[in-house]
Amino acid sequence: MFVKNDILKPRIVPSANGGSHAYIFMIRDNKETLPPKKLVESKMVKETKDGKDRYHSEPWYRFGDPQELLKEYKILDYLKFTYNKY
């Protein structure tokens, strides 16, 4: 759907028989649609429990409103948001 509707531009890896083996979507080829990797990277969080420091990774969307963070990118038009706690 995304390729057929010209939403994402792929780089096609050919197969040995001349067909398509894989599609690769480069951020730099899709700057208007995909956000930069740095914007959606997970971050390390320090949590102190029982006097001990523990570190774990939290997903990018826990640090801001995804709709606000992605408002400049076309991919937002194709995302569905659910607000369940995990």
C-alpha cells in the first residue's frame, strides 16, 4: 500500500532470478514521511528501588505526545494510536 500509493520510496534489492528480493526504506529517501531515527530512539531511564539504582530502556513515545512529535511527518496520517498501559 505505501509503495503503490507513493507514500514511501523503496530501494529494491534484486533477487538472483531478476525479481525483487527485498525492499529497503531509507530515511533519507523518505524525509517528508519518516522521522529521523534520533527522534524515535528508546532512552535509558534510571529507577531507584529499595535503595538500588536500576536502568532500563523506555520507548520514545513515553517522553512526549507522539502526535505532537510526529506532526511534521506524513507517516502520522497512517498511524493508529491506542493508549493502553503495559
